[in-house]
Amino acid sequence: MQHRLSLWIAVLIVAVSVVAGGFSFWLAFDEAHELQDEQLRQVAALMDVNDLLPMPVSNDRAVSNYPDTRVFIFRLGTHTDAKHTELQMVGLLNDLADGMHTVSDRQNEWRVVIRTLPNGDRIAVGQRTAMRDEIARDGALRTVLPLIGLVPLLIVLIGFVIRHTFRPVMCLSKDLDEKGDKNLIPLSGDGIPKEILPFVESINRLLARLTLSMAQQRRFVADAAHELRSPITALTLQAENIERADMSIEARQRLAPLKAGLVRARSLIEQLLSLAKHQVNQTTDVEIVAFDMIVREVVKELYPLAEAKHIDLGIEREEPIRLRGGAFDFLTLTRNALDNAIRYTPVNGKVDVSFFLEGNRMVFRVEDSGPGIPEDELLRVFDPFYRIAASGETGTGLGLSIVRDIARRLNGIATLSNINNAGRSGLRFQYSQSLTIY
């Protein structure tokens, strides 16, 4: 909007300046001619016949021999040689009445004033119109030149004023763009023009409704998961008790899918509780965390799961890292990243873990030898409950969504990319964060 406003104002300024400049030029040009006429009248009024020189009668003293002369004075009634063009004009003036006249000879146009002196002699005081026009044009241009120089400066100043006026709106837009589902605080109206305030107030009311709606959704997820935990746990215990009882082989075969479903349901509930906890808890308890120790604990915790699939799980590169942040957040992030890698890596595969420093950034990386993810789904797997249909693995689809929420809260970056190096393929998970390092 400010570009269109600046453009239209610039066009209007140029158009008005052209009209005003043309009108000023015409006024100055006309005023210069009036001043020149008055000059001729004053010269004629001051002339005395005794001061007049005789009119030149030879061609070498003709009027054309004085091109820089501004004013010529002629004594009328002189008999002239018709072969001198300038002197022929004097003959034309003899027949004119006293006053201001514009006459032309064969070469020039003249502006003359004719006066009869007290002794009866007549004189003519004249100027070439070409000389008059040149003087008037120079004066008119000097009048318009300041306006011509003022127009670009005025356009620049107006552009600066418009940008300065719209700066609060641009800041407001930037503030709104930076808001996420964890930062729906009302927009500030400080410095906002009164015309924009109703719009800002409407946005704030919308943000309040969104905050309330999302809070209700998160509470519902947390409450539902919490309420479901007890009956699912009870059902799991009942299934284990039934399994210890005497039953037929067919009954045991039918019990196995029930137990697997209860395990998946319990895992889903635990993930929902973890997601709800991270979404509701917007603040992180800040402490000094030994990140390298957290990663080692998670590797040790998940090692039995990797061993069951004969996966080579190990730490490829490690450096001591002490960070300021939340221990629970880092623990959840590393556990979900490693759990996904082990879960989707085939039997006899490999999972490498690295954590190191790059400048003032911490990098945590997990690389596996799994099938990878199609390029068009690399970003979608961070969405809640999204799972790759052809993966063949059970899961909730919430692990990476939790990782993304934690990364956003810690101002970090979590990414997934396929590995296509020579001799190796798989998936690389990487989390990096600029943090104060101890």
C-alpha cells in the first residue's frame, strides 16, 4: 500500500509541478516583456533631441553592425537610402502614431515606442523582439528552476514520511508473523495510527479466541489421555492374568493380537500425555544441563530395543557439552529421535549417534541405515499423527511432533534428510541450537 501511495503522490506532484511550472513560466515571461516595455518608455521619456546622434547613413554603421546593443534610438522623419534594410524600417515608423508598437522589417521584428519631443521632432526607441524574448526566457527559466529542483526532493521527503508513518504497521505485521501457537499474546497498540487501532483490536480478539480454543483442545487431550491410562493399564493386567491361566492354543493365538493392541494403545496414551505436557507447559525450567550425559543415558535405555533387532547402536562422535535449558526437554527430544531411528531401521541395521560443537552451536545427529523417507514427506512427518503408510511399523505418529514443539520452544532447528552417500543410505535426524556453552 505504501508503494502505491508513494507512486500516486509522486505522479500527482510531477503533474501539478508541470502545470505550476508552465503557468509560472508564462507569468514570468509576460512580466519580463512588460518590464521591457516600461524600460523603453522611460528611455523615450528621458531623451532630449539635443542628445540624439544622427541616424547612420552608411552600411558599415547599420543597425545590424551592433548585435549586442539592447536599445536603439532613431530620429524619425529622416530620408533614408532604401537599399539599407535597417534604415527602411525607419521609414515604416514615420507613419506610426505615438505609443508602443510592434513592427517588422525583412529581417527582424521590433518593439518600439514613438514619442514626439516638445520641439516637434519625433523619436523611436526600440528593441529587437528576439533579444527581448531571450532575456524574458532566461528570467522565466530562473524562476522555474527552483521548482524543478524541488520536485525530486519533495518526492524523496514524502517517500520518507510515508515509510516512517507506516513503520508501526510494518512492525505490527512482523510481530504478527512471528507469533506461533505458543505465543498468542495480544498485539501492542503503541504508536499505531488511530485508523489502524480497530483492526488491531479485532486481531487481538481473534487471538484471544484462538488461545482459549487451543487451551481447551490441549486440556481435552491431556484429560482424555489421563482418563484412558487407568482402564488401559487395567486391561493390560487382565490380559496378562488371562495369559497365565490354562487355555487352548486357539485362545492364546487370539489373545496375542489383543495384547499387542493394548500395548499400542498404552504407547499412544503415553505419547499423548507427553505431547499435552509439552504443549501446556510453555516455559522451560532453565538449568545447566550436561547434554552429553543425557544422550548416553538415552542410548543405554534404548539399547535393549536395538539389540532385539540386532541393530548396531553406538556413539560415533562425542564432545562434552553443557547447556542452559530444560533437562526433561532434552531427554524427550533425544529419546524420540533415537526411538524413531531404531524403530524404522531394519534388522541387522546400524544407528550412529553424534553430538558435538560447531562454533557457537550444538549439533545432535542420529543417522540410520533405514529406507529413508520420500522427499515430499520429509516435512509432513513432523505433523501430529502423520505416519508413512508403507513403513510397516507400528507407532503413534507423535514422536517427531513432540520434537518439533520442543525445538521451537528452545529456539532450535530440527530437520530430517535422506542420506545418499556412496556406500550408505538411510535417514539423518539433526537438531542444532545456538546456546550459551559452559
